[in-house]
Amino acid sequence: MNPFVTLSPRADEELELILAYLDNSFGINSAIKCIDNVEVICWQIAAFPFAFPAYKGNAIRKAVVSRNLSMFYQVKEDTIELLSFWDNRMNPENSNI
């Protein structure tokens, strides 16, 4: 993971659950591909923190990792904190981000 990007406890737990689901359902290669995609987006966020669109105002931003997965993050003074991961197939009205 990029040294400037940190995971909130919630994002860490959600990512672990996603990776476990992918590993159990589709095999380790799917889980590896997912974490690789997350890491690529983290490097992009570190290089260009405001490149992804704002979500619910300007404080939180949404980055699409894949067609099924997005992540929400917040730019802080010296770090970027990943707040949550989201299954794009879910209803956004159920989000509590």
C-alpha cells in the first residue's frame, strides 16, 4: 500500500471481508487481482488526490476500483484515509458514509 494512504478500521475490515469472499468464491487469483487494483488506485490517489469526484460535498471522494467495487476516501493534511469500500451493485441510499 502507498505510504501516504492509510485505511480506517472500517475500510480495513471491509477489505479483509471482500478478499476473503473473493478467495473462497473465486480463488486466490481473484483476491490478488482485487488487491492489485486497489493498490493501483491508491497510487493514483496519492499522486492526484483530487482527481476523483467528490461525494456528498467536498470532504469525501469516490474512486471506482472495478465495475463492482468503489472506495471512499478523505484527503487529510499529510495523509489520505480510505474510509470504506462499496459494492457498486448495492443501493447507494443504504450508505452511511
